[in-house]
Amino acid sequence: MKVQKILNNNIAIVIRGNHESIAYSPGIAFKKKVGQTIDESEIAKSYVLDSKDRLEHLSYLLTHTDESIIELVNKIVAFGEKELAIEGNDYLYLALLDHISFTIKRGHKKQFIMSPLVWEVKKFYPKHYAVGLKAVKWLVDEFKIDFPEDEAVSITLHFINVQDGKTNINEKVKDIEILRDILNIIKYHFKTEFDENSLNYMRLVTHLQYFIERVNRNESYDTEPNLLYEQVKTIYPNAYQAVEKINAYVLKKFKQQLSKDEYTYLMIHINRVTERKES
């Protein structure tokens, strides 16, 4: 790989194939010159981003960030990949490096942000949250700042975004808020509390997560004959009334109507979780 630009002794922009990428390794660019080659075996980590702006942003962050933070971000991503069985894209490195650099600056000033989504993230994404907690523990150990557990939420959301194919953390925050709202509609309609350890509750949450994705894309199920909808509506009238409220919520928030298929599947899931039937 040919060196296109040297950023500092540890970082260089190189040409790999027809694309620019960032090569990182302690001392990798020491005494190197533009046009010389760097062997793949010399590189500890390379970053390939899908746009010039992101490449420049990451280049700036890498050259203006303490090496201990870069190493910590690499460690966090590697841990998250292993625990969640995912492959972190290079946008994840960019997002985490940006986030954690700012978090440490805030931490030195004792400026901690309390997240309103701690409960939801813990409940809906426990494995991802465990990664976030581990990252916060490493932050505390490395920088001797007494971060609250709330700091784990933002880190968690970055990993959830990778799994969902998103790059905007605000999108995931909105999705979780919508999921919370819909669960509250069901809970208050039936005047009940969910058994959050039950299989039916987990099925409902999973269905709603995919449902929210479809609503975001303005897509819907529309495959089953209306006969099934009429049957389920007749058998589970209380669940139908709850879905009517969900439909009103979606209509107000997204200007969309639920299809009869969406009604049908939601009624079935809602009936199962409110009747406590594990089947």
C-alpha cells in the first residue's frame, strides 16, 4: 500500500486498491515518506470509510486524540464484536472515538448526562447494555473519572445501530421511545403489568421492533386474506381495541394507517402476552 499522506508517526492515509484508507499502528509512519509503501503486516488497524467527509473527520479525530483513547476504542469495539457476534463497521470507530473523546472532556468537568432511556435499553437490549457497562468500567479504570452507569446507554446505542444498519444514534433513540410508547398503550389499555421474563413478552417486543422498522420505511405486511383479520378481531375484541389505539398513535406520529395484516399479528401477540399463555 502506498502512503498518500502522513498524519503523524502513528497514522497515515494510504491507497488500498482504488480506495483511500487510514492505517494506524504505533510508529508505522515514522521516517516514511509520501509514495513509499507500508506492508499489511505493519498495520495494527485500518479504517475504510464510505465518504471523503467521514475519512477526513476520522483523520482529524485520530490526529487530535490521545493514543490511550484510540487504543481504548479499539478494545471496546473488539469486545463488542465478540460478545454480540457482530462485525463493527468503521463508522462505529468514528462514532465511538468522537463520543468517548467528548465524554472524557465532560467527565473531567464533572458534566455527566443522565439518560432517560436507561430502563428501556436495559430491558430491550441487555447484551448490548452489558457491552456499554464494560466500556464505562474501562473508562473509569483508565481515566480515573467516576462516570455514572448512564454513560453506558450512549455507547450501547452505537452498537445497536451497527446491528440495525443505522448511522444516526438519534434514530435509534426515537425507535426506543416509540417502542416504549406502544408498550405503554397496551399496558394501560389492559391495566396490567407485563411479565418481562416471559417468552410471549419477548416475542411481542421483537415483533414491535420489526414493526417500528417497517413504519419508519413506510412499509407494511399485506399478504394474508382479510378473513383471518375478521376471525382474530372477533375472537380477541379487547386486543383489537388496543391495536386501534396503536393505530391512532401511528397515524398521528407517522401519518400512516396499519394494514389488516399488521392488525392481525399485533392482536395475536397482544392477546398472548396479556393472557399469560406461553405457547
